[in-house]
Amino acid sequence: MLDKVKIYNIFFSYMKLLNVFKHAYSAFTAKYLPLIKSKLIRAYHFIIKKGNEHLTVMFIPHSEKKIITLHISYFTLFFAILIIILVISISSLNIISTSTTSQEVNNLIQLSKNWKIKEKLLRSEIDHINEKMESLKPEIEQLYSSASSSKDSFINLYAQGGSSEQNTALSSNLPSKLPDEYYDLQQIKNDILLSKKYIEQVKNFLSERAGLFSKLPSIWPLKVGGYLTSSYGWRKHPLTRRRTEWHKGIDIASWPGAPVIATAPGTVLIAGWQ
């Protein structure tokens, strides 16, 4: 109930304020509107009167020729001045625009010169890297050939292509025409990836070969003395002497208590009489 009373009070207050504004506006228009209207009418007639007045311009030559007299109304003079101002403004804008365009053209020319210099430097660096890569290829091929124990003295590893499928997938997402430097860099990238692959294979081979060599006996197992009693391979049985057997090692004789040296990493199977 209180909310409705508040709403009614606000509404009536708003209506009273609106009526006050209406009365004030009516009083203002009744008092001042005719005065403003009359002043505007007088100003309009004054402008028309002054605009229709003429300005006389006389051209008097030094000789006794006819004097030229021109009668120009103020309206005509005003519109002529306005047209001249418009022409001067438009001409100034055109000059400024032309100057700006000329400056932009000069900037583009300078930018093109700078780009040509950068392109030349880039081309020189790519050629230099390509020459280095080409000089490394025979060495990597020779190293790979030696490590793989190939009978061929020369293997053309880089003629096998490499990641052609990857290059095809990459090229399908690119524009049809790209700078030559892009394709040269892609070729260098592929050569580097192939070189890394072959070097990793050589590294693994050398690691396996080093492990194999570390397990091979390479020294005499006795510090002093000792002699070979039975060599590796086929031999007569040391006890029966009647049949042959395959001997998997070598037998070395020495005096009792002689120090024995391990010739390579391994496992002692037996130490004692057998």
C-alpha cells in the first residue's frame, strides 16, 4: 500500500513539474518569439538590400581610350570569393596529397633497395652454407662406408632422396610460387637431417665395435714366462690322443703360483685342478 502511495506522489510531482515547464515555455514564446522573429526578418531584408547594392569598378587607361566600368553586386562578389576560396582549398589538398604520395613512393623505392641488398646477402650466405654442406657430403659418405664395412669405396647416400613425403606434404600447404631461397634452404635442411641420421648410425656402430674390442684378449696373461701347450681350434684329445676335438680356447703352462693377468673383461669359470 505504501508503495502505491509513493508511486502516485512521484507521478503527481512529475506532472506538476511538467506543467511548470509548459507555462514557462508558453510565456517565453509569447514574449520573446515575436521579437526574435521580427529581428530575423529585419536582418534578412538588410542582407537582401546590401547584397543587391552594386560595387562599381572602373578601369582607366593611361591613353585616351574608353574607360571600362563594371558594376558588381555584393552577392556576386561574395559568391566569387567563396568559389576562389574553395578552388584554393581543393588545390592545396591536392598538392598535399600529391606530396604525400610522392614521399610514399620514395619510401617504397628505398625499401625496395634495402630488400634487394638483404636478398643479395641472404643469397650469398645460402650459397656459402651450401658449399660447406657439399664439401662435407663426401666425407660423411666415406665415413659411413668405412663404418658399415661396405666393399664399395663410395656410397652416394644423398641420392636416395630422404624425407620426400614430408616435403610433399609441406609443399601442399604453401603457395605455388615461392622464392628460390626457400627451396635451397629446404634442400640444405634435408641434407643436414640425412647427415645427422648417418652420423648417428656411425656413432652406434663405433660404440658397438668399441664394446666388442674391449672384450677381446689383447695381452699375454702371464707377467713372466709361460708357454703355449694347446692352441685354439681342432686338436687331439690331451688325454686319449686318439680322437680330435674342437678346442675353444688356448692352454698356457707355467709354474705353480704364477700370477695371472686378466686380458679382457670376462668371467672365471674354474680355478683349480681338472
